[in-house]
Amino acid sequence: MTSTQLRAFAAVVRLGSVKRAAEELGVSESAISLHIRALRNELGDQLFTRTGSGLAFTPGGLRLASRASELLGLTDRTIREVSQAGQGRRLLRLATSTLFAEHAAPGLIELFASRANDLTVEMSVHRALTFDELLRDRVVDAAIGPYIDNRDEAIRTHPFLKYRVVPVVSGDHPLAGRGSVDVGELRQQTWLLGPAATGRLGIVPGLVRRIGVPETRQQIFQSQEAAVAQAKRGRGVALVVSFAAAADIESGDLVRVPGESFEAAGSWGIRTLAGSAVPAPAAELARFVVTPRAIQAMLRGSGVTVGRFRPAIHITLWS
């Protein structure tokens, strides 16, 4: 399966016609048909058939259509990155957990990238349990998420920022302003949670399990910000990182649910390969992330300029 074959197939899918695909790519119709035939033979799938109303794609053809776009995009990106590297431009591929990505990554990335005009930072969100595998396979250069004491000599881990997760409700919620709240009553509330709650590892799922919130009382949103927005409307209880929600708590838009047993403390850490195996930008970030300026930037938060931040795109399908 070659890039030329995939480009031919992707053009047929997008345009709905072999003839139009040939015109767009500047080749003959027989050349497009030859590429499609090669794909059919290699994959053992008809991919599509012609009907009176156009092309009808098989399930395999539809799957290849999505993969073709993804593979071609990766090919084009790789060519661009190799060219940039040859011109002296560096790339830092950073994996993060969802909680860190929402609340601390923007300020850190903006400040770190602003120190060097030759550096592009690409951030993607992954489960913390996959961090070591991603590092060993060289998929990413560094990973930031829940701090886990490391026993693998090939991986180096540094803790750098402590934080606290607390439950909050809107100012007009029945639990607001109470001197104390019974755990049984808290379990029966509607819990508005971000993607961090879906994993096994981390402070949020650990706290949800500790309180004993039934799955039937949990609503998972596409982001922590979306969950908090619903909490502000009085729809239920949300978990927030205390420093990130400080302004909303001070203004009264959010009210902390009383009870230290309902809160949890955690810390974030950065993981890289050890020794000479660590890429230079990742080693620089590991040294920088523990500095007072970096900590302040993460706590304060900051947007990232278009020229500095190049995120990878990840799509989650909900069913």
C-alpha cells in the first residue's frame, strides 16, 4: 500500500468519481483504476461498487477512507517536520493527562516555547498508564501527568507541582452554605465530571471511588470546563482543581462542599527517557518545569499564540 495509491483512493472518496479524481490529480482514469485495483488485491476487499446513483462503499472501503486521510496527513506532516529539522527547527512532542492539559499546560507551554524561536511544541492527551510505552516507542519526548514513583531505570520521573481537587456546587445549590454534608447525601447528588474521571489512575477517579459515587449518578463531559459550566447552573456537584477555580470560588459562582474527607491532594510529574536517550528539548523542559517561573505560569495560566503551539488532533467518539 503506497501513498500514491492512498491519494488516488482518497480523491475518489472525496469527489465520488474516478474521472474527477483523475482530473484533480492530473493523471489518467486508467492510472486511478490501477491504484484502486492494487488496493483491492492487497486488502481483499472490493472497497466500492458503481451504482446508478454513484459509488457505494463497502464497510471496509469506509474504514480505509478514514485511515487514508489519517495516513496521508501523517505522511505530509512527517515530510514537513523532517524539512524543518533539517533547517534547524526543533520539535517537542509532549503527552499530558487531561487534568494537566486543561489547567496547567497552557501557561507552561507558552512560557517554555517563548524562550526559543526555533522550537515547536506539539501536545496530545493520553492516559497516564500509557506514558512509559509512548516514551519507549519514541512516540512522545516527554509526558506530564499524575506523579508515579518510577522503578524503571530507562525512565526518569520528576515531581514538580502539588495541587488539590475539591467538590463544588453553584451558590444556589441545596448543598451550598451548609456547615457539614453527610457522605450518603453527597453520593446521591448528580456528579458532573470531566474525562479525567474515566481512567483508573489519578486523583479524580480515586476520589470518586473513595466517596463511593454510584456510576448511575455520574455524568461525564467532554472537558472539565464543560462539567464546571453545568455545576454553575446548579445541575450538580463538580470536582475542580482548587487553584484553577479560585476566582469562581471567591466570586461566589462556585461554593466548596465542606469536608476534608471529600477532597484529595495530588502532584504532577514529568517523565522522560533517562540519560543520553532523552531528546534535548525534553531534557530542557524537565529542568525548566521545576523553576519558580514555570510554577507561576502554570498556576496563573495563559493562552498560547498560534505561532508557538501546534497540537495534535485527537477525536473521541461517544456512544
